[in-house]
Amino acid sequence: MRCDVLAIGTELLLGQIIDTNSSWIGEQLAANGLDSLLQVKVGDNLERIEAVLRRMLIDADAVIICGGLGPTHDDLTREAVAAVMGATLVPNDEVAIVITQLFAARDRYMAPNNLRQALVPDGASIIAQTRGTAPGLICPVVVDGVDKVVYAVPGVPHEMKEMLERAVLPHLRERSGQAAVIVSRTLRTWGESESGLNERLDPVIDQLESVGNPTLAFLASGWEGMKVRLTAKAESEEAAAALLQPFELQIRAIVGGQVFGVDDDTMESVVLDLLRGRGWSLALAESVTGGLVAGRITAVPGASEVFRGGVVSYASDVKFRLLGVPEGPVVSEPAAAAMAEGVRRLLGSDVALALTGVAGPTEQDGMPVGTLCVGLALPDTTLTRTFRLPGQRDQMRQMSVITALDLLRRELQALPAS
Amino acid sequence: MRCDVLAIGTELLLGQIIDTNSSWIGEQLAANGLDSLLQVKVGDNLERIEAVLRRMLIDADAVIICGGLGPTHDDLTREAVAAVMGATLVPNDEVAIVITQLFAARDRYMAPNNLRQALVPDGASIIAQTRGTAPGLICPVVVDGVDKVVYAVPGVPHEMKEMLERAVLPHLRERSGQAAVIVSRTLRTWGESESGLNERLDPVIDQLESVGNPTLAFLASGWEGMKVRLTAKAESEEAAAALLQPFELQIRAIVGGQVFGVDDDTMESVVLDLLRGRGWSLALAESVTGGLVAGRITAVPGASEVFRGGVVSYASDVKFRLLGVPEGPVVSEPAAAAMAEGVRRLLGSDVALALTGVAGPTEQDGMPVGTLCVGLALPDTTLTRTFRLPGQRDQMRQMSVITALDLLRRELQALPAS
């Protein structure tokens, strides 16, 4: 079954926003055993949207449209789909009520044009909106006597992803009726480059290539880690899992130390679980990362059971006065150790992690851009490490976050079981 | 003149690589006054590449193809373009010599298939390769008696960009014979919904639609703010600016209070500039955002001149003990005020901003998910505000960041000039 993708928005054609939605959708379709052979960007122009959609429906069994569902004059997806369906747009009271309630709940005035989002092509069914104000649409169309379907979802990535997983992919899987399932197992690693992992895993890769199923892919994912993904196709979840398992074990046998989690694990969630398991609380002292570590930690629901808080000691004298760092170079292992012990004392936590370094644009304390010093205060010892990290300011700061958390992860896992 | 873009590569459809090339090309075309109305991704399949290229050439005057020029069996752009031209592929000796010399110069063995890159459709002219081994191609085609052109450039971004600037854009400008440039002006706003802005700007939008140039678009960009973008087409930068200016003034006259910056400004950079202008330093106390505000502030190079640091007071007793918040409900305006004054005292800053709220998943202190209380301690006054924000945990936290910084921005701008 073939499902192509149409991204709507003049800003996409002008390069003011990069279309990441269709790539993400393509990845999901592939993971569900569905082909996506054409992906198109078109601007906010009714005639062109309608024409390209008609054209795409000749070759594809289904088309997913992202964007153009908003309330404004340049949101034209509803009109285009209705035209292709040969249907009229009908106001939907339930949708209108939900939109009105959303605004009321936020104590916000609702401009009347928001009710444009309650217009539904006659014959389409609705994907209820749980995040934004625009619902998604499932629109049956007949092309040369063949039943096809158009899905319309918002262009806001988190709204699009939620609707795709909740409604569009299940609907597509059911239509495709294919027995084959595709199951992936992602090992999340940190501490080795793609080429380094690739080289060490060469024997496994050769085996995989000779059998052809499962397949292996490396996905460098910034501060989400370096992903090693195994993907198997089989008649059932169980059969796919049985194909994956021996290769996962082989990979772990070779690079197990670098594997910090699987699938949806994040470095933050793994570290929080390890601390929770020991009943230990965490505090942070951040300089170079300026709050990014705390921001990641607190993105995890339930972090409050473990995380007490942190100090962003950006100015040097805040390090000296508030954290008791001795006067001297602040990008150094002694400074990192003092920051960790200082914030542990100040916030009364069991464990404290501290980061100081040089994100650039210029060097500091004679240390080059990319230098990261990490201090880790554990209940009965404090240790420090220095790393050299790549990249521009933003990238170096993100690498610092996962590098420091990975040090904490490894130290916690190395401790004798409590 | 219309030039559409075709990106070649199965990995683009599978989401293994995000197609940033067509966005960049679209930006360049717009800056040169050329329309790009359709941008397409297709996989490494000869039949489909040829079919979609034929299709695109019906509407477009020119098509730029990125990728598929490499030496391997799945690099099929040359074959597809030759088929559409109705031409045969001819080995080009000069190209073959350059490729051979490139390998020799790098002391590398040249696999014979590299000479596939010396095949040129009969009648096409060559864009000499200066970086990679594959030359670009300029391929004249006749469609329904109309002279059109297909440009083929490599998919490697730096090779593609170099050839586009050196050969493709000049060739297109000459063909188009028009000097037109396109200039955009983006007003970044916060505090009103897209639909609310749209409604209040209705009279301006009507005018713009009646004249047709400039055009206006809204771009909801999360915690980057709600963008209102004017785009004008004219013979020169100056003429375009002259077209934009009266409409920018009209928009500012209506929604000026919401406009926090233009073009590449961010809320963080604007707030830091306002503080720098008064010689004031900033400290932060964050609970609900858990360090995200500090993380955004410190992403701005030079933030250290203004930003002293912050406290992430996640656990309630950290608020009480470290910041002197009175015992009681911590999601409240009194708590936000005490947090701001406490961190201002603790870090010795001129100004302090504090955020406490409920990101969910569950309510807290009887306050619903989405509640944000902001405290702002200025040199001689402290004020507080409560907001109701939409969205899931992550979105609510991001909205909190820009909402709190926008409050600081408005208060600083409202102060008498120093």
C-alpha cells in the first residue's frame, strides 16, 4: 500500500521553515511496512493544492496532508480536500463546541474565524483535537472507481505526530490489511562515534547483510544519543522479536558499555530511574550549560521525586560566593568538584552533578572552546572528568548535557547493588 | 519565471536524511525574484524520476534536480534527464579526465564505475565540478514547443550550493531577464493568538490582497513567537523596502504592543539588549520551567554581560529554605514574588524573574495544569501575573518561558527612558 505525503505552506517553499514533518511521517510509514514514494511541498494556494492533490491520488492509495488547517485566510486545506471529494464544507457543532471550550478554559477571547476550524467536508470523519484547536480529517475519496483516502493533520509537529500515532497509522494499517509487522529495537548509546561503533560491529553487520532481515541502521541523534536500530519484518510481533533478540545480544556483547537505554529511554529517564532505585536525590550546578541539564531532567514527568533543584552559577562570583568555589580558574576540575559539593550542601541532596566549560565563541581561562569539566559528588566520594567536545556553541552545550549525565549513569551502574 | 525543485533519494522519503537542499534552493530562488511553487522528493527509481520530472516540466519553466549524480547503480538522474530530453548519454572525455585526475591527486584507486559520472546527455552543457567528482548539468528541453531547462546538481549540500551560486542562479537570472528581488520583513509577536491577530489585521489584509504585493503570512513558531511576515517583490532591495514599510507601520499601529522583535531577533536577545541598555543584571528563579529560561538566555552569545545566574527551586523546601518563600501554596503570586525577591537577594542582581506553575500531568495546590505564576522583581518594585497556558507538559513549559520573558520585555519597555 502506497501513502504519499503533501506538506502545505508557502514558508516551506521559501525555505523559512524546513519541512521535517514529511521526513518523520516517511519514517513512520516505513516502520509500518507502508510505501511512501512521493513527498511534495506546495504553497498556500487553493488551486495548486487541489491540483497537486488530485495528481497525487492517481498513483497513491492514500495521501497525508500536513498543514493548512489553521483558522486564518491562508489555511486552505479544508477547502482543497472538499473540492477533491466533490463535497461541501459543513459546520460541525461538536468541533465548534470543543474549540469554544478550549478558549474558555484558557480565559482567552475567541475570534470568530476560529470556527473555520469547525468546517468539515461532508462525508469526512474527524480526528479529535487533543492539543491544538484544529481537528484532523479522514476523507474518503473515489478515484477512477477506486476507494482511496486523504488524511489532513495540522502542521505543528507535536500535534501532527500525536494524531498520526493515535489515528492515521492505525487507520492505514487496517486498510493495508497486510499481516507483516515491522518491529524495531533501538539501542541508545553514548561515548563512541558512528564510525567507531560501525567498525567494532563489522562482524555483526556482515552477518545481518548476509541474512537481510533484520536490518541495522545508525542514527546520530545529537543529545538523544547515537542510536543503533535493528528492524525486523515478520508475520507477528513475537516472530519479529525472535529475529531481533540474538543480534541485540551480540551488539550488547561488543558495545554494551555504551548502551544507556533502549527505544524510548532517554539519558535523563535512565539516570532518574537509577537514582530512584537507590532512594537518592539529585542537585545540579551548571555554568556552561546554563540550565539545560535541569531543563532536560525536569522534562521527565515525576522528576520531582528525585530532583531537588539546581544553581545556574553563570557569573564567576556566583560560583565563589554561593557555591564556595575557591577563587581561581573556573573552567577546571577543582572548580567543578567545588561546584558539585557546594550545590549538594546548599540544596541538601544525596548526589550532585556540576558542569563548567567553554562553549565559545572565545576561549576562557586559557581553555579552548569545547572544554567540559564535570564534577560529581556522590554520598561518600567526589570525582571529576575533563572532556573535549566538538561543535559550535549550541552543539557543544547539548553534547555537554548528555556527556555529564552519561558519567553519572556509568558511576551509578558501577556502584555495588544497594 | 517559475523554477521548481526535485530532490532525489530514497533515504529522503524514509526520513533517514532531512531534505534541507530544496529549502535552501527555495530561499535563493525567492531572493532572486524567481517563483518556486512545487518542491518534490522522489526515490532512486528511474521510472518515477522520469515521470515526475516530465510532470513538473508541464507547469514550471525550469526544474532543479538535486542528487542522483553519483557513481553507483542507484544514481539515476543522468538517465532520467536524458530520457526526458530524448537524448542519449555520451561519455565526455574532458569530464573523464578531471575525474581520473581527482583520484590520482588523492592517491586513491578509482573504481571504474566512477566514469559513469562522465556520461552527459547529448545536447547538455556541463557545470564543471570543483569539489566532488560529479559535474552538474544544464539540460535544455522542449515541452509542447516551449524551451525549458533542467539543472542537475549533486545532493551533497556544499557541492550543490557552490554550483547553484556559480552557475545555476546566474543562468536562471539571465533566462528570466528580470531584475526582481524578493524581500521579507518578519514581525515577531507574543501575547495574542494567530486568529486574534488575523482578525485585528483584517483591514490591512484586505488592502494587501487588493494590491497583491506585498503579501502577508502568519507563522506560529512555538516559543519563537507568532511571526507576521510581509514579503514584497520589486526591481531592487530599496524598492521592495519602500513597498514593505507603510504596511509594517500599519501593522505596528494595530498590534505594536505584541511586536517584540523583527527578523532574527529572539525574545531572549531582545530582553538582554533592554537590560544591557540600562546596565542592569538579571537573575532567575525557576520551578515549573526547571532551567529552560536560563538555558534560552545563555544560548545567546554575550549573555554573561547581563545574566548572573539562577536557582532552579524544584522541590518546595528549596523555595522555602534557599529563596525565603513563606510556607504555603507554591503555585501562587505571593510565592512567585518571594522567589523573585529571594533570588535577586541571593545572586545580587538588579532584576529577577521567577516562574512557578503546573506543567502537569496532574494539578497542584488546587491549581489546574497550565497555570503559570510569574514574579518580577525590579530595582524598586515587584509585580506578579498569573497566566493560563495551553498544551501538554513540554508545550506548557515552553510557552511559560516566552510568556515570562515577554512580561519582563513589556515592563522594561514601559519604564521611563534611563
